[in-house]
Amino acid sequence: MNDLQSTVSADRVELDLDAEAFPRDAVYAAAFTFIDRCYVRLDQPVPGRIGISLRAKTGGALDAAAAAAELENELLAQSWRQRISDEGSELTASIVAGAFSSAAAAPGVFVDDLLGADGAAFDDPLGIALSWEEKYTKKTADAGGAALEAGAAAVEEAGSALPVGEGEQGT
Amino acid sequence: MIELRFHHELYDGFAVDEAAKVYGPYGTMELVREPSGYVVRVTATAEGIAERTLAAELCNYALGLTIEKQGSGEAAV
């Protein structure tokens, strides 16, 4: 039996094809191109065969011979497209895998360069890498503590330097 | 009444069911699952709608939805 057999009547086209010879997606895609102008049916008359029938929509005219030829062409075109897509899928997958693997490797190289071979922190004289809290809050607290200590020491010094009874005279 | 048969290898069961629901307001739909596929018995009840047209539109809708589901990676069940 042939891969493709078409039967044409006045308002109807029937195409019988070998299910193994054409990918299922190609059959669907070919049928779908007629869905706006025809009533499309898919059937499996016998195992291993698929039947596609097109019927003119109500009020519409159908050039059955042209529709049959167009359906056959579409079926072959979609099968070819599917084959190219399948053959190219490995190449596409390898390109995508290569792009992702190189992108994953790159950040590690840059981080190592910044940190140096031993992983120590890089030189940051301006404190750009420090957070605001580390840069200001901590220093302010230290400075305040130091000022308090300095003030207490000065008071102590001043107190010991005063002559006994001098303070009482002033009051 | 028109009896439509949808082969289970070619049509998605959910698509057939959805098509019957969409065209339900225009007729009576009786769904049956048989070993060979899904059977929908269509009887037009709406005024001015031909039973043959209703059945054909239901077929187109079921096929379109099946193809859409295939495209989105869902297999026919």
C-alpha cells in the first residue's frame, strides 16, 4: 500500500496515509492548516494507517482537487520540517550546554583573581568593600568610648591638681 | 442524532470532553469511552442550528485543542 492515498469528491477530500511514514506532529500540523476553512477529521481506519478528511464549511466552497494537493504538500513540508528540527536538536542542545558551562566557569575565575591565589581579601584602602555599619557606626562608638575615657582621665588629673580648700573658697 | 468517534491515539480525551462542554448549550451531548476511543452522540436542540454543522464544529474544536495540548507537551490520553 502507498504511503499516501487521496480520494476526492465534490465537497470532500480524504487522505489515507501510513502512520509510520509521517511523524504524528507533522500530521497534526498539516491538518491544523485547514482548520479555519474546512471541517477536519482524523481517524484510524486500520491499525498503522491514519485518515484525514476535509469537508467544506457551511457556505464555503472547496476546490477538492486543490485542497488534496495542498494537504499532501503540507504533510510533506511538515515532515521535512520535523526531520530538520530533530536533526538540529542535538546541535542546539550542545550549543546551549556549552554556553551555560562556560558561563558557570567564568565567575569562579574572576573571584579567584580578585581574592588572590590564597583566597585572602584584596587591598581596600578606601574602604569601598566595607558596609556602612562597619565603616561608620563601629568607628563612632569607638571614638565615643575613647572620648569618654579621655574626659574621665582629665577630670581625675584636674581634681588631683587642685589645692585642698581652694574649691571651698570659691563657693 | 450523530455519533462521532474519536480515536484515542489521535484525540486527547480532555480535548473531546472540553469540546462537548463548549457546544453543550446548542445540543445534547452524550459521552462514552470505548476501547477504540471516545464516542460523542450529538443531538442539536438549539433553534436554527444544523446537527451536522454542530457535530463538525465540535470535531474541529476537539482537534484544535488536541493539537494545542500536544504543542504544550501534554500527551494524548
